[in-house]
Amino acid sequence: MKGLVRKNEEIKTMAEAVGDHRASKGSEPRSVYGKIVSFADRNTSTDDILNILTG
């Protein structure tokens, strides 16, 4: 049962990331996953993404 709960939490996090990624939305993504999807959607390079996430 614990594994199922964790899977549901992971699915919710990924769903939020997909919903948050739109640049036209005007707000910051809620999670690092949303940021990754958002940057990937803009055709940003992998190096750019890593630089942004690691500061």
C-alpha cells in the first residue's frame, strides 16, 4: 500500500509539472520538475538547465 501512495504522489507531482510548464501562464512552476519541463519546452540547452537549477 505504501508503494501505491508514493506512486500517486509522484503522478500528482508530474501532473503539476506538466500544468505549470507553460511559459504563457505567467507564474513560477511549483516544483523543480515543473522548471525542468518549462525550460525543456523552450528548447533550452541541457547546460542552461543545469546552470539554472544549480545556481
